[in-house]
Amino acid sequence: MSRIVVGVTGASGIILAYRAIDALTRLGHSIELVMTKDAHVTCLEEMGEGYAGMQFIKNFSEEQQKLIQQYQPHDVTAKIASGSYQVYGMLVIPCSMASLAAISCGLADNLLRRAADVTLKEKRPLVIVPREAPFSEIHLENMMRLARFGAIIVPPIPAWYTRPKTLEDVENFIVSKALDALKIEIDETCWKGSPRWSGSWSIRKSL
């Protein structure tokens, strides 16, 4: 299975990072995890003390934890700071506008941003899930720059055609879109993602 870097910034939506890591480890992938200082603050606010700091990964099963390597955000000597360390790609989820701006201009001033910079220079898949609303022209320009450089931008936008019943359904849909962008094959026996669109018989009959 693949080794994937997951970067988590201080934007709202830390649950999306949790769901993504849960999905990837259930599918058998190894995770190189880096959370910024602000990500830990947001995690404490949105998910509670049981998820704060190094407690975050302890909420996964023992088997899943064995697949997760967590790094400190200031540790620029970490393996993922070098292009010689082989990983499949990187997912930044959620991505703050500060991190988006830094990555778009090559400002590698912490481990997460350096890992994203390495991902781009090594031509590996980089998927960014930006969390902000509304987007300013600056935000959109930064996303355009990254898209031109090869990154894939996947805003956390739900779909109603799946008829979600719970918030978890919505979260899993967003994570599924991010994993699709990474070209990660989802095995429904390991992790239940979002249902695939297969056409609508009721709509076709009315045409």
C-alpha cells in the first residue's frame, strides 16, 4: 500500500482530517501526519480534549495507529522534508488560507508547508481541501496558482443527490472526493465512502 503525507492546518473542519486518516488506514495506507500548532487549537475547539495534541491519533484502533507516524510542525529535519524520502503524495485537509498562500509561493517555513513544497517539486499528487467562505480574489488567485503548478483543489462541498442522512454522510462524501483526486481506490469492505452516481431511472423516464 501507499505512504501518504496528511497535513492538517488550523482551518475549521478538523473532522475531515480525522475521517480521511480513518479511511486511508482502514484501506491499508501508511500515514505521515503533520498538524500545525493552530490545527491543535482548532482540534481542541471542535473535537474536544480527547483529540488534542498527540491524543489525536490515539482515537484510532491499535492497528491503525501502527500505520500513522506523527511529526512536530517545527521539525524541518523530518523525513517528509526531503524529496529523497519516497511517498505517494500529500493531502492537506483542511487547508487554511494562510497555508494555501504560503504553499502557492513556495514559503516552506514549517514542516507541513515544506512537505507540500517537496510534493510539488517531485511532481507527486498534491490535493488541497481549502476551508474558507466566501473566497476573496486573493484566495482564488492562490488556488489558481497551485492548480497551474499541478495541485488539485477539492473544496469541501457536499452533494445532495446522495441524499445524506447524517453529518457523517456529508463528511464521508467530501473525503471520498479528496481520495478520488489522489487516485486512491476505495474498497467498500474496508471503509464505507460515498455512494457512486449510477444514473437516475426516475429522471430518465421523465425525459
